[in-house]
Amino acid sequence: TVLLHVWERVWSFLKKAGTILFLCCMVMWFLATFGLENGAFGMVQDMEASFLAIIGTFLAPIFAPLGFGSWQAVASSLSGFVAKEGIVSTMGVLANMAEATESDAALWQYVMTDFFHGSALAGFTFLTFNLLDSPCLAAISTMAKEMGNKGWTAFAVIFQNVFAYAVCLMIYQLGSFAMGGGFGIGTAAAVIVLAVTLYLLFRPAPKADKKTGAVAARI
């Protein structure tokens, strides 16, 4: 029985790895390899002319309040939606260090300088966002199968990403202000998010209706 259950889970993952994950990896490879260079479509020599850079640049203003508003950081986060372990490899490709590993000091020095502009706080919010946002596609497909409802699956994915954004907004904006930064629109938004979060955490529990209360009393 145990072997049958293991085989069912392994076969389910193999099907996802050979279909959804493979296609998504191919899409990420295409976006990073092809683009518009000198007004013509084709394989690009400069990563900044790739479609991945174009998409990252378009989305960068959304993540700027979190501290990592460079297209490289955004592109790395996008690869994380396919597979979390792909973030480091994407960073290596964008840094022209495709063979670099997680322990490569030169890679992280380049990342800190070009991706986060020397801000350790921005690097921390980047890590926090990719820890709290929605999991990889394999996990999402499993979650959809277990829930059996596309609506609830979509709600869960959206909630996770909004929650990650809200937490990182508070970390970066309030952290920057605490370290001597100015008070701007982003800081005000972070204060509002913090106030709403504290209210939801410490508000009185909703009172149960009479029928529910009576049932609870009998139990």
C-alpha cells in the first residue's frame, strides 16, 4: 500500500515536471534568450534587450516600494513562480555567471551592487517576498487538485502574493524610515497597512450567533 501511494505521488509529479514545469522553463528560456535588438527580433547578445528585461522593466515600478525595483530582481522573482530554486540560477544568468553557485561570493557581490544598489534592506525584502509569495507551479497545481475548486485556488494564490507584498512594504518602508530615510507616500502606505494588520490581529473575536452558541454550550 505504501509503495502504491509513493508511486502515485511520484508519477503525478513526473507528469507535472514533464508538462507544466517543462513548458514554463521553456518560456523563461525563450524570454531570456530572444528579444528586440537594433529594431530586429532574434537571439540577443545583450540581456537588457531580451523580452525578460522588457517585462521586468515594465513591472519594476510595482516592486520599487519594496526596495528591489531593478528589472533583474523582478525577472529573478518571476522565475521563482516557476520554481523557487530557479531564482539563484536566473540571477547567475543575468549576472553573466551562469555557472555560479549559491556559495559564490562574486555572484552575491554583483547582485548586491546591480540588483539592489548596495541596499541590504532591499536584499532582505527580496528574500522575504520570495519566501512568502505563492509557491512554485508544481505546488500550485497540487493545491488546485486538493482544493478541487479553481476559484479558491485563485484566491489562495492572490492572497499569498498580496500578503507577501504587504509584509515587504512594511519591512522596507518602515525600516528605511527607522534608518534615517524620509517619510513619503510609500511610508504612509506602510503605516496604513500596519494599522490594518494590527486591527485584524487584535480585534475582538466576532460573537457567535445564538444557535452556534447553544450548540457549543452543549458540546
